[in-house]
Amino acid sequence: MTRRGLILFISLSIIWGLPYLFIKYAVAELDPSIVVLSRTLPSAILLLAWTAYKGKLRGSLQYWKVALLFACVEMLFPWWWITAAEREISSGLTGLLLATVPLFGVLIARLRGHDSDVNRSQLSGLFIGIVGVACLVGLNPEHIEISLVAVIMVLASAFGYALGPAVISSTLNKADAASLIAMSLSIVSVLYIPLAFANWPTEIPSSRALGSIAVLSLVCTVAAFLVFFTLIDEVGPIRATLVTYINPAVALVLGVILLDEPITVGLIIGFPLVLLGSWLASRTPAPRPQVPQS
């Protein structure tokens, strides 16, 4: 990995370790649909205005189908699932479950016919990752109940996050990345407006909730996606998903320090297993030796 790629990788790992804390703050007072809309609408307006001013938006409009698909797999469903799940499970567990993104990324790559030969190391990684998830969910004290539905929603989001780079990577050399983000955010915003207004709060949220929305929108959305697309262009879609090795640790530390979330046996055992499984599963198979032709 180049120095530029490493800087982008570390920056994105930290930025995407932040949302789970701020989602926890926001969802304590607001419906998940409002959190998603508040996160996407300001970002969409800002990026649409910026890309239009730069004259890049018009040329990217022809890729609206790609933007729509990316919006669905990366934002529309995952962001609601994750936000709703954090009403039932801790922010740290949410971040750790999303560390399975590389596992899904390798599966998707195989289904698309990329590096179709799965070696023993990768199969072992998939198995270890599954065991790690089982430990995260199952090895907990009796007084800590974990919603299976919430876990499934987060894992489904991880699948969407893994699918996103595959959807967008082939278009990055043709369309402006910021324009694609702007279109995707706009699509999600329009679709969430009716649901958000149906669940609009009767009282003004606290400054902590409003501040959390601002961070989610400007830092964890606008800045994060710009860095994310740059990272994909620098290191490729599979390696880009490896930010999930670091951001779960950021989420866990913030949850323990600021939210007093417990460190359970399941976290201690499951977290390293998930990371090890993801690392093994995402390793590129060694090229086969060439057989001399007689």
C-alpha cells in the first residue's frame, strides 16, 4: 500500500469508527428515519451545490442508475438497520459486527468471478469469522440480552457495505465521485422525507442529539465518502473494506469510555476471531505456478 493509501486508510478507519457513538446519542431522542434523513439531507444539499458549482454534476447524471443502486446497498437500508439496531444493542457490538464486511466482500468477489479459486486459508477465515460472530452474540452474561433481529440487521448492513465498492468501482474512472455521492444521498433523502415527517418529534431535541446529527452528516458522511472513494481508487474495492479492522476498535473504545458499555467475554473472544477471519478470508490467493510447455 502506498503512503497516500495508508494515510487515507487510517483516516477513514477513525472517521467510520465514530458513527456508532453519535447514532446512539441521536436515536435516544429521535426515530431512526429522522436520524437517517438528518444525516443525508444536509449532506446532499451541500454536495449537490458544490458539484454543480464545479461543473461536474451534469456529466455524472448519466450514471444515476449506479447512484441509485449504490444508495440502496450502502445507505437506504443499512443506515436505517444500523440506527434501529442500536436501540437494542450496544454501539460497540454494532461496530464489531460490521467488522464482517471483508468476509462478505470476498464472497461477493467470488460470486462475481474474481479470483474464483478459494484456498484453504480463505475457507478457514470464513469459518473463523462465523465462529467469532457467534461468540460476540452468544457469550454474554445472563443480564445482557442481545436482540437477534438487531444482529441480523447489522450483518445485513455489513453485506451492503461490502457490495457498495463492487457496485461503484467500475464507474469511478468515468464519473465524479462527489457527484455520485451527492446523487445517492439525494435519492435516500427524498425516499426518507415522508417517513421522517410521520415520526417527527413534538419537542426540540437536545443539543447533544443535534450535535450528533451534525457530526454524522458532515464528518461521517460527506468527508467519509470522499475519502472512501479516493481510497477505492488508490487501493481497490476489496482492500478498501479492510478499514473495518480498525473502526470497530474505535467504536468499542468510545462505547466503553463514553457510554459505559460493558466488555463481555463474547467481545474479548469474538472480536479477535472476527478480525482474524476477515484477514484470512480477504487474502489474495497466491498465483499458480506456470507449467512449462513442451
